[in-house]
Amino acid sequence: MTTKELLYVEDALGHAQYVMTKCKETATQLQDSELKSLVEQMETKQKALFGRFYGLL
């Protein structure tokens, strides 16, 4: 893997981790159960994306 490709993967991991964190924070603050469920699903998808990117290493 080239240095540029590795930097891209590191950036992607950072972005996925940021979105996971924000989803988790937001879900704890929501009172609407439907919206909370949607944000929790987004967090789950971001965890999967993070895992796939991490697997590239």
C-alpha cells in the first residue's frame, strides 16, 4: 500500500469514528423513539464501515 493510500485509509477511519461518536452522543439526547432508532442504525452502519476500512490494514 502506498503512503497516499495509507493516508486515505487513516482519514476514512477517522471520519467513520467521528460519525460513530456523534451518532452515539446524539442518540442519547433524543427523546423521539423513531428518530433515536434511526440514529442508532446509522451508528451501527458506521461501525461496520469502520471495521471494513480497518480490515484494509
